[in-house]
Amino acid sequence: MKYIIEAPDILDAAIELPSSKSISNRALIISAMASAYNNEPLLLPDNLSDCDDTEVVVNALKYMPETIDIKAAGTAMRFMTAWLCICEGQSHTITGTERMRHRPIKILVDVLRRLGADIEYAGEEGYPPLHINGTKIKGGNISIPGNISSQYISALLLIAPAMEKGLRLTLTGNIVSRPYIDLTLSVMNDFGADAEWTGVDTIEVKPQMYKSRKYYIENDWSAASYWYEMMAMFCNEKCRVQLGGLMDSSRQGDAQVKYIFSMLGVKTSFETRKAMSPTVVTLSYHDNQLPRVDFDFTHQPDLAQTLIATCLACGMHFHFRGLASLKIKETDRIEAMKTEMRRLGYVIHDYNDSELRWDGERCQPDNTPIQTYDDHRMAMAIAPMAIIHGPLKIENPEVVSKSYPGFWKDLELAGFKISETE
């Protein structure tokens, strides 16, 4: 299936964003641990994400089948792997899509084994699927590279309260995606854990189990980024977008989008500034875009595709760093963006497997359909470029269900025309 995306003449919309899958998946694992410890029914958080990545976690926790298929959900693979290791007396195999079976997990498996977990590879060494026998884990002192996926680190932290000795985790080298680690610690503490940074590179989690509680999931700042992108591309002071359910002082790392896009002329206004209270955010445009953008995405890698597409469409040269983790996402996002942007006439160059630069180089566009590579963020980052390029044809648009199932309906609410074609 393909969609043809056509943009309206002006943007004036009120959108209720999806809830955060990052917080949802953390809160789900914690809730499951609390209910198991207290021998209580699983208490699901309120405003839980309805995306594919969260749905696979909910189904796994509710039914705990012998074989757990988490499909393309990277967060679920890492978090569920750690969770299954402490499910004493249970045996499970965890697997996923073809792409998931080629996404590395060796670092997490090695650390869990050092802590006492019983894990075997059910296929290729270093990759899912995994066969896991749940057991008691003692915990203690352990180190792990800080420049790996924060999902590995968060997976270890989430189960640490169940370890007999707790966990003292030292992160070596450069620490990337620190906001995601901070988010994990914050949600853990919300449920009664005792977890904190005790040094610039050290986190300690006491052996103090979570407590079951009612919990509200805030809406998703990553989803908001595509609306910031549209505002920057329209470049029109008459445009307005209202986004519901976001929080000021959010713990989500991608909340930095409001500061990043201020460099691109998009202003953010909060209806209320009450901390940690859902409110309405209004986006407006003010003509002060920079001619060039330099940014390090080490701590906000999921915003990279959005900023690449925005800068290209708006003619802003850029040099983006901190992109190493993009190569092991749902697809190799560096290569995917280079390829798809060339279809639209832009030539971007990569360096050191972690940087992208565009200095205005163009090529002849071929106008063939945009490929999405089974990657939700490819579809959502590129679709707004119809504002600049006219109608865009996008292959496999259904991939957005991974994080933002209502994306296409929300575009239609905002005046975009979405046509299905073969």
C-alpha cells in the first residue's frame, strides 16, 4: 500500500498527541514487578500508549506465553529480556521480526549473565531470539560502556530493585542518551524505588521493591516534533498548532525539541506552567530561522530524522553529530535518510558513521515513492516535506503504528489530503 500526501495552504489545527511509549513501557515493566512481588493483579497505567511497541509489552505481561514475539519493538526486546531473567521458575523464548533478529543484544546478555541470569541464544550468537530461564539475581557492582544504547542500561536499572544486593552500575567512557537514563530513574522512583546517580558515572539502586500505584502517562514529545517540523516548513506567521496533553518540565529527553526548533523560528507557548501537569501547547511561527544549524544528537537521537528533513526542506545547511546509534535502529537511519533525500534532490554526506552534513548540494530528483524501511520515523519525518515539494508518494505508511497510530488521521484533521494508491 502507498499513500499520496498533499499539504494544505496553511496550518491551523488542534491535535491530541499520543501518550509517551517510552514512559508507558517503563511503567509497564515496573507495574508488573510490583504486582508480582505483592501477588496482586497487574495494574495498568492510565493514558497508556496505544502504539504497537506498547501493545506487545501489554500482551506479553498479561499472558506470558512460552514464546514472546515482540515484533519490531526494540525497547520491548531489551526491557522484556531483563524482566524475564527475574521471573523465577518460568522459561520463555523471546523473538521478533527479521530486522529485530539482526539487532545486537550481546552487551545486555553478557551483563545479565555476569549478574547470574540464565540466558541462551536460540539462533545467531549475539542476536535474538533468546531462551531465558527466570532465576534469582544477586546483583552487586558491575560496569558497562556508557556509549551503548540507553535501552540496555535502562533494562538493567528497571529490574535492579529485585536484586538481592541491589545494583551499583558504573558507566565507562562517554555516556550517551543520558535523558533516557534519567527518565528511567524518575519513573522508578515514582513507584517507590531508591535509585539515583551517586557520581558522574555511577548509579546505585537499593534492593527496595516497587509499590503498585495509579500512574498517569504524559503525552509524547517525540510525536510533537513532527508538528514543529510542519510549522517550520510552512514558514508562515498565520499558522497555529495546538498540541494537547504535553507537560512543561517534562522528563522526556525529546522535550528539547521546543528549544531546538526555536532556532528554526517556531515558538512554544504553554497554557499553564504548572509542573508535571498536562496542558495545551501552542506553536506559532516567527521569522528568525538560522541560515545554518549545528547540533549534537547524542542525547536526542530520535529527533535527528525530523531535523534533517526540516533543514533540507527549508534550505538550511547543517552539520549534525552524535548519530552513531541511528545505524542500529529499526533500519540504518543514516543510510536510509541519505537514500530517500536523494530521491527528493538533496545530497547529504556522512562521516565517521556518526555525522551528517549538508552544504546545499543538490541532484536531480527522481520522484519515485519514498521508502519507509519498516521505520515509523522515516514515514513521519518525510511526510511533511509535501509542504515544500508538493504531493509525495510514501510506501508502507502503516509503519507509523509503531509509535503514533493516529498520525495520518491527525494530518487529515490538519487539512492534509491523504489518498491511498497501489
